[in-house]
Amino acid sequence: MSTTINPYLTFNGNCEEVFTFYKSVFGGEFQHVGRFGEMPEQEGGQALTDELKNRIMHISLPISPETVLLGSDTFGAWADQLIVGNNFSISITTDSRENADRLFVGLSAGGQVTMPMNKTFWGSYFGMLTDKFGINWMISFDVSGE
């Protein structure tokens, strides 16, 4: 079983500035930079202003062979829950859908599911939860190899 854990940081509009700073400190190149404007439109979803479209939906910066610093901006109802200093999650990437489900069920026991495990438009089987101790988790499996 292969599982990796990486920190996932969340910001309210300044994620690009933060990650540009981290890149200047750690070096390297971004593996991925995706913006909310690149998302497919969601039925009944919030119309995005140009400012929101330009916010970072997902960014990744390798800082060692084993560790990738991950991040995104937030907005809307999610932004109301953002507390600077506690704006992080632990991101787990697994080697199978079954392992992702096992970890999700185990960690969510007694906690709160914020996004059930499901296939996403970016090619992952992904879910989010807060465990019974208040720790935020993101669990994913890359389904492109299935």
C-alpha cells in the first residue's frame, strides 16, 4: 500500500502571492496551477466574477522528492469558515479507490463529511472531511489509471 501525506493550505484570494513567495524560498517550479475560471460550469452554481475566476483552485509546489506543498483560494460560504492560522488540511493520496474509501470512512467516523468521495472533473476520486478531533482531511486517488 502506497500513501503520501502533504500539507494543503487555503487562502482567501492571495494564494498566488503566497505560493510565489514559497517558490522564492524553496525553489523549484509549480507542478500545476489551476484557476476557478477553468472549472466547468456547475448547474445552479454561483456565477463567478472576473476576480473569482482568477483565484487559484489548485496549485502544487514540490519542495522535496517526498513532499509537495498544495494550496488553493476559497470564496463564498467556504470563505466564512476560513480562520488564518488554521487554514490547512492534510492531503492524502492513495494507490487505490478501495484504500481511499477505507481511509475516508475511518477518518470521518464521528466527524463531519464536507465533500463525499466522488469522481471529480479533474480526474480524481476525491473527498473532504473534518475528523472528530477537528482536523481537516482531503483524500484522493488518481482515477486516470483505472
